[in-house]
Amino acid sequence: MAKKHADKMIPRLPVKQGGREKMERILECTEQLLMEKSAEDISIYDIADLSGLAAQTIYRIFPSPASACFALANRYLDEVVRFQGNSSIYEECRTWQEAVVVGFTSMRDYFRAHPQAMGLMFGSGTSREIKAADREWVRNLAEELISILIDLKLITELPNMVTYFLIAIEINDAIWSVSYDHHKDITDFYMEESIRAVTAYINLYLPSYQTATYID
């Protein structure tokens, strides 16, 4: 049963150009639908009506609506990791605390610009497959951030540092999930609380030279 469920989450990536174009169309329409509905409320027929494609055509690529949402979530996660891995956004930072503010603020800016991504990542109906992809993304993000901060000489490498940053990002995500549950947004209040919580946790292991404050 578990394998059958997993199979319904895995897209069948088209080889031919026409199939790839249909896949992009399906993802675009799924993204549009997520502006109006939660992921669990979207049906294949909703996607078919919006895309103009036959339901059977969609099924050949995405075995379920959740599969299309899963593919979309992975795309969002990859974009965030690529953006956060750009060291130029941290070049003005003088301390690791300031880098935390810059990094998480830019991440919130991304999710606010992509509200569908916010819903998929922090909504109460997030699937376990998306959560599993998110955990892999969190590890990649933690490794990227550590490498950047070391290169900028804002931190020195310590044992278990990846684990500490993994926990810090999970703390942040938990607070943002509460904010999304109540407001369908990452509000200024919850943003500031997440910065405080993450900084306080990392401060247990890294020297504290300066406490940066949240900047809107």
C-alpha cells in the first residue's frame, strides 16, 4: 500500500518536447489553482478545465493532483536554495546575526512573492512527501549557509554545525507555520519572533559579537 501511494506522487517525466510543454502547462495551471484552493482540494478535473487538456493526458504525466503539487513544491524549494546560495546577499553583513536576518528576510520575501509556495510549505495540509522533500532542502540550505558564512569569516567551522543549522531552520519553519495557519502570511510579528528564536538557538554554539535586529 505504501509503495502504491508513493507511485501516485511520482510524476512521469515526458521525453518528447510536446510532452514537456504539456507538463509545464499543467504546472502553471496547478499554480493558478493554488491561489484559490488548498492542495488537497484540487482535482485532476480542475486542472483539466483550466489547462484545456484532457484528464487522461494529465494522468499520464501526473498520477494524482498531489503529484503535480509535489513537483511544484520541489521547483519552489530548488529556487529558494539557489537564491539563498548566492553569497552576494550576505556581503554587507558584519556578523552572523546580521546574516541570519538577511537570509531569513530574503526567504520570507520569496514566499510572499510566491504565496502558492507558502501554502505548500507551511499549510496544515502539506503532504508527507513535500515534508520529506523539505527536509532534504533544509539540509542543502544549511550546508550552503554554513559554507557562505565561513567564506565570509563570520563563523568558524564547528563539529555538528550542520545539525545546529538544521534545527535552527526547523525552528524558523515551525514559527512560520503558525503564522501561516493564523494569517495565511508570514507577518512581521512572527518574522521577528522567528529571528529571535533562531538567533538565540545558534547563539548557544557560536560566539556572540553583536545582536542584529530585525529590519523590515
